[in-house]
Amino acid sequence: MKRIVLVLALLFAVQTVWAADMSNKVGFGIGQAIPGGELLSPSYFTMRVGLMPGMVLAPELFLLMVSEDSKVDTVKTSQSNIGLGIGVLFRVLGTNTTNLYGIGGFGFEMDKATTEDYSEGNPSKLTSSQSAFGLDLGLGLEHFVTNTLAVNLNTLSGLSKYSSKTEQEVGPTTTTLVERSGLSFGLKNIDCKLYVIWYVPFM
């Protein structure tokens, strides 16, 4: 048992010595969810602040806005999403160019989708909204392509508390069709993101 502990301690010490030092580094990056996201149209904006050689603070902003008009069916649809989050990355293993991180953090997200029907004589509006607050856990892999440019892939899952509501508006009358709230937890909620991050020395 002592030998195993000694070997693990030695491996940790070696990887710490040779791992990329993240202290006093600040990074700015863009990213997208995968699969499904368009890498050339990033929705995630992140920052990295090196607190210690193996610890990084990672605040993040998520923005998505979509609007579509259909003149044939007299229907207009729109969708907006905004999210704020902050995470702490703890290096588990590393080399001089690559770090494997454990990630812990929390975030808040609001989604809203609206469908407006301008049919003559019977205009209506359907609005669905949802908000969620979550605690995240996950893993991240970051590789430095150059001394200042890195590619980061991470995956997160965790516990989230959510509430949602769907309302229909016809003339002056608004009716709540669906309203629910609850907790969600499980690996099926895994979220994968790909980032490109540019680092600069802070001090």
C-alpha cells in the first residue's frame, strides 16, 4: 500500500513539474456546443484567469437569438437564450502542452420562444419560457497549439433546478397552458463544448 501511495505521489509530482503553469495567465475565447452547433458562429464567450499553476477560474456567457418570418402562413417565430456561468478548473494531469482538468461550477440560463400568428380575424401569440439554475461537474482537456493559443474540449453534467411556463394570448385574454418546475440530474444531461482560447501574460 505504501508503495502504491509513493508511486502515485511521484507521478503527481512529475506531472506537476512538467505541466503547463497556468498562474498569471489570462485567456479570452469563443466556443460552441457539439454536436449541433456551428463552429463558425460561436454562441459561448469565455474567459480564463489563472489563479495557481494548476487552478483556473472560468467565467462564461452564452447568447443565442433567432428570428424567422413566414409571410405565407402569416407566422413570426423568435427564440432567445442567455446564460451566465462560472467554473473552476482543477488540473488532474498535465504535460508542458496539455492539461486534463476536473471542473466544478454553477450557472443560470433563461430561454424564451415566441410564435405570433397574424391570421386575419384571429391573431394569437404563444410564448414558452424556461429558467434554470445548475451546479456543474465535469472534465476538460486543453491543448496548447502555440504558447498563447489553446484548444479546449470539455463535458459537463450535474444538478439543475428549472421552471417553465407556456402561455397563449388571444386578443386581451392570456391563458397559461402549461406550468412546471423540478430538479434534473443525470448523465443524459451531458453538455459538450469546444473552445478556442487565446492567452496573454497577466503579470
